[in-house]
Amino acid sequence: MNDTVLIASNEGIATVTINRPKALNAINADVMQALNDWFAKGYQSVDGLRGVIITGSGEKAFVAGADIKGFTNLTAESGGQVSKFGQNTYFLIENFHVPVIAAVNGFALGGGCELAMACHMRIASTEAKFGLPEVSLGLIPGYGGTQRLPQLVGKAKAMELTLTGGMVNAEEAQKIGLVNYCVEKEELISRCMAIFKKTMSKGPLAISKAISAINAYYNIEVDGYKTEYSTFGELLISEECKEGVSAFIEKRKANF
Ligand code: DAK
């Protein structure tokens, strides 16, 4: 892990902070590598992990995009490889087994907006701004933005945001379904924690399987309904489900 991404953890919640505040946390190769390393393997060193917050260092930005200054000298082939590695990193986040919430504390542009969209939920501070300005650079989003934005906001708004390269503020982002909640910046982390308080009281296996089943809806290679019924069957015979059902019948809190 390099210091462009900081990891802290407390009582089962890890905070992953993109840490290049002077460059508004723009994602360079080191950041992407560190994210990939942590979501592929590094998380295993956190005891009892039950949730992850991704946020940005400093007052101004979540992530202001991919590091534009690092685009030079790429060929079509190496550029494609960089894009593929970024997409794979974001897939790790999207398919992570515990809830991942983006705490969007400022600009979430281009690859930063795409990072937020790869998370399971997004909480924005009132100062946050979202956009996919790639077309201003003669590019299109390269880390899954063309796919995830229409999933979240529908085709018409996705077309508008992507083709104009414009930004929306947090209030508008909430209105169009891009973020779950918009809160004052002082409340950003506490709102994430309030959601985790709820998810942490539920069965961790069920939470993980629910993430996979919902993601299956968006994967054309997978039959989502089949994923749902086969997962449902698996869960029905799990120790976790036995405990959940016993707790209900015995009128007590489940001990997951
Ligand atoms: N990359 C590199 N540096 C950045 C940056 C970025 N994306 N965004 C900001 N910075 C740097 C600025 O250059 C400046 O550095 P110094 O000049 O001080 O050295 C510093 O952060 C502070 O920024 P500003 O002075 O510009 O701050 P302002 O408040 O005036 O403006 C802003 C804030 C967010 C409106 C502005 O910084 C801005 O427009 N930033 C760029 C936004 C943007 O276009 N982001 C890129 C979106 S495109 C790829 C895969 C994916 C992608 C690309 C390639 N491959 C596979 C190759 C994805 C691309 C994108 O994300």
C-alpha cells in the first residue's frame, strides 16, 4: 500500500481515503494500484470487516477524475489496458462482500464520479459536485461510467450529463437518483455510520449475497432470477438463517 491511499479501521468499518489533496485526489497509477490491492486482498487484514467508506482527503474534492497529467505517452493499446485495469478495480468494489459507501465530500468528476458509482451507496455533502467531463478532453468515461450512470439515473439524464460534460450539485444528484442522501459536510460520516449500524445488525452472509443478487440484474451474462432462487436456497440452510429465524421465534435479537 502506498500513501496515495490511506486505510483506517474502527470497529469493523474501514475508511479508504484517496490522499492526493494537492491534485484534488486525482487518480493516478499508484492510487488505482493501491485500490486494487486493498479490495482484492488487503481488506483481509481488517478484523471483522462489515463496511467500507471511500472518501477523499482535504476540503475540496472526493476525486476530481483520473490524473489528466498522466494521460500523455499512452498508446491505444496501453490506454486500453489502463482502462481495463481501472474497470477491474471498480468491479472489485462493486462486487465487494460488505457494503461500500462513497462519502462524497467535494468534486466527484470523471473517474471520481465513476468510483462513487461503483460503490453500493453514495452519500454527498451539500458541497459535492458530480460530472463526467471526459468529452471536454476528447474522451469518453473509461472506468465504467457509460454503463453505471444510466443504471442509476436512466438513459436520458445519463446522455445529458455525459454529452454535455456538465456538473450537477448534490441536491440535483439526489433528485436524479445519483446519490442516496445529501447532508451537511459535518454529517457525512455519521450518516454513513447510521447506515452501517443497520446493515451490521443483519446477517453478514445475507448482506453479501444480496449485493451479488442485485448486481446480477446488471450482468447480461447472468440470469438474475436464477441467482436469486439458488442463493435463497443456500441461505435457507445456513447457520445464519437458523439463528435469524430462531431469534424471531424466541423474541430476541439475532446474534449474527
Ligand atoms: N488531474 C490532474 N490534476 C488535477 C485534476 C485532474 N483530474 N483535477 C485537478 N487537478 C489539479 C490541478 O491541476 C491543480 O494543480 P496545480 O495547478 O495547483 O498544480 C490542483 O489540482 C487544483 O485544481 P484547480 O486549481 O483547477 O482547482 P479549481 O478549484 O480552480 O477547480 C476543478 C477545480 C475540479 C473544477 C478543476 O480542477 C478541474 O476542472 N479539474 C479537472 C476535472 C476533470 O476534467 N477531470 C478529469 C475527468 S476525465 C483513462 C481512463 C479513465 C479516464 C481517463 C483515461 N485511460 C485508461 C487512459 C478518465 C478520465 C477522467 O476522469
